[in-house]
Amino acid sequence: MQTSFARLLLVLLAPGLLSGLAGCSSSSAAGRGSSSTAAVASTSGGADAGARRSASSAAATADGEPKPAAVGDDKQSAAADKPAAETPVSPEAKKEFDKLQPPTIVATAAPKDGNTITVNAMIGQINGRAIYASTVLEPLEGQLRAWAGTLPQREFRGAAAKLVGERLYQIVFDTLFLGEAERHLSEEERFGLKVNLRMNREELVRRYGAGSEPRADEEMKKKTSKGLEETLNNIRQSMLIRKYQDDVILPKITVSRRDVERFYFDAANYDKYNPKPGRKIRQMRTDGEVAAGEIDKQLAAGKSFAEVAATRFNQFNRDSGGLMVLKDAKDKEIEFIEGEKVFGPAPLNDALLKLAAGQHSPRIAVTTSGKDTYYWLFVEALSEGKRVPLREAQLQIEQQIRGVQYVMLEQRYRKKLFEDAGYSVDLSASNPLAEMNRALVEIALNIYGGAK
């Protein structure tokens, strides 16, 4: 690959690293018996890096491009259910790797010991297909350069190891997944895939090139940053992944009526569907007899509660007219306060429950350690809790449970896919992926370095 990045791979590496590179390049299937549940890629919140994310990222095209149709609903071949000792690499995956040129071989300047070191940019293989350092590092160049200018070498190494590990993991997973997905296609589905891609090609050429493929390719690169072939490749991958998910993963997801009911009545979820009434409350407080008398006088004269609460006689949230605002666990303000026990002192809660919207309480005296403090409460508005019955919430709950099950099944599938291909996702252990990751980090460190 003749890029500016490839030219950066003129690096000086220790002899020990060269032997490690040679070892990892020739042992792609080593370590079959070792497995680990440690995940390389982060799978947070709901957002977990899964096969769905791979499908969406692979198929991302410019707005307005035609969406691919389904491959077909034919049954998968019987061989699809048999675990493979070595997952075949799909022709599409091979095509992607074949785009790369042979590894760049360069001779560096002689190091201090006088030896000249030759560096091979190929850092490993996936089922016999080469992976080059530029394939992994080039998309990460901007971030690595930014870190190199600010992080000490030790911190740079740790950050780079995580970033590069996630990228390497995704490359390997995508290659294995696409190979597995294509292996499950029947002959009829393969034919349907070709027809669909031909239709997409004709539509893209018509839309962007007025019938000319070279013109369409040029226009698409200008408008979408992706050429015609890359766009069609993304569409193909999207169809393959979606078809495989529909045939293999989704049929294993089951949600029963009992599952839905258990979710609905669970203490963590019940209040979401059965919210309690809330009150928008204003409060005044003072511990002086004179101030208390003045507040009573102004309320009796017909002044609004908020207006009186903004005077110097009130000691509670004077700037907001005595408005009470709580915050939830995410620090979001809550104006309508739920529940019957809003205050610590019982007399205040008892007085609050007697108020309708637009009413305020008389003066309430609360004695603490022999000292009286005076309160006035005002309910500005009420929010009725809108209850969502189980019948109406059932579909939403079922979809939520299905989403959770999908993430769990997808994680198990990822682990099995790597193990069947002879890889381990544990980059801290001794296995081909770990060796490739360590080699890539050393290359990144030599190219970009870190702040001294």
C-alpha cells in the first residue's frame, strides 16, 4: 500500500522483536486449546460492540444511497450447523486483503551496535491471509500522533495497546464472521446476492454517473468519500451479516409471557410504568418571630406565595421564590416531587398531603432542640402519574428483553467463533493475536514514540 503511512514503517526494531514477528506470522492457528472470557473491545451500556455494530459500520454509506434488499429466505445448508475446526475465509475477505501489496521490506540505518536490521511490515496472518501493520495502524494514526505529543512513553504504550487491540480484534472478527456468513449461503442465495448487487450497481451508476461507471466512482468519492466498489462491498457485507444473524442468532431468542410479567413487576421497573403523583412545591422558612409575623401579614394581604418567598423574611431559596427542586441519580433536576414523605419532620408531610393545587398551608412550627422554626408550604401544581398497564407495555418490554438476550448470544458467538478458528481473545496471554498486538504496539512506539 503506497501511502504516507506505509513510508513511516521505516523503523528500527530490536532483533528480539523480529523473531517474535516471524513467529506470529507463521503460527496463526496456535493456541487452539487456550481460551479466555476477557473481552478486548468494550461493551458498555447498551451499547455493546456486537455483530449489529459490525453490520452497521460495514454498510455505512452516504445519505440517499439505495438500501440493499434481503438476500432471501431459503433454508441454510446442513453444513452450516456443524462447527468448523478452521473457519474458511470468504472470497470477499480475501479480496480485501489482496488489495494490500506485499509486505514492505526496508533496511534501516545501522544502530549503535553496528547491525543493520530489516523490518517486515507483515505482522501476522488470519487463516493464511496476511495482516500488515498499515492495515491496523493507518486508521488510528491521528489518535496515536495526538497521544505521542502529550503522553509519557509508558502511558502511551498502555493507551496504544488498548486502541490497537480493539482495532485488531475487530479486523479478525470481521474476517472470520464474513467467512462464516458466506459459508451459510445456499446456491440460490448466492445467486440472489449477485442479482441484488448488480441492481445496486446499476442504480448507483445511474444516480451518480448518468450511466458511466468511472464518472459514478469519481462523483461518489467526492460526495460520500467512498468509491463505487467500496460502497458495493459495504452493501454486500451488510446483506451477508444480516442474513446470518437472521438465520443463526435471532431464532435462538425466546421471550415468554412469564418473562414479560417478571420484568414489569420487578421493583426496579414497576415505578417506571406506574409513576406516583408529583407535586411542584414552594416553601418558606424562618426562625424569627418578627419575620414569621411579616410573612403571615403579606400572605393575608393577598400577595402570591412566590412573591412573599422572594422577600428578605424567607430563608429558603429566596432567589427562586422558594421553589423546591430535587436531583436524580444523573443530576437531572426534578420539579415535580413524588411520594408522600417529602420532608423529614412529620408535621410538614402531614400538612403537604392536605393541600390541593394552588393552596398553601398556614404557619407550621417545628421544634428542634427547644428552638422553633417556622414553615409555609405551597403546592403550585400536581402531576398525575400516568400508569401504563402491562397490556400496553408488553411489546416494549419484550423488545427490551430480546435486546438483552441478543447481546448475550452475540458475545457467546464471538467467543466460539474465535475458539473454532484457533484464536484467543485474551491479549494478555501467549497466543497469535497477543503477539500481533505486541508487535503493533512496538511499531507504533517506534514510529510515533511518546513524550519523554
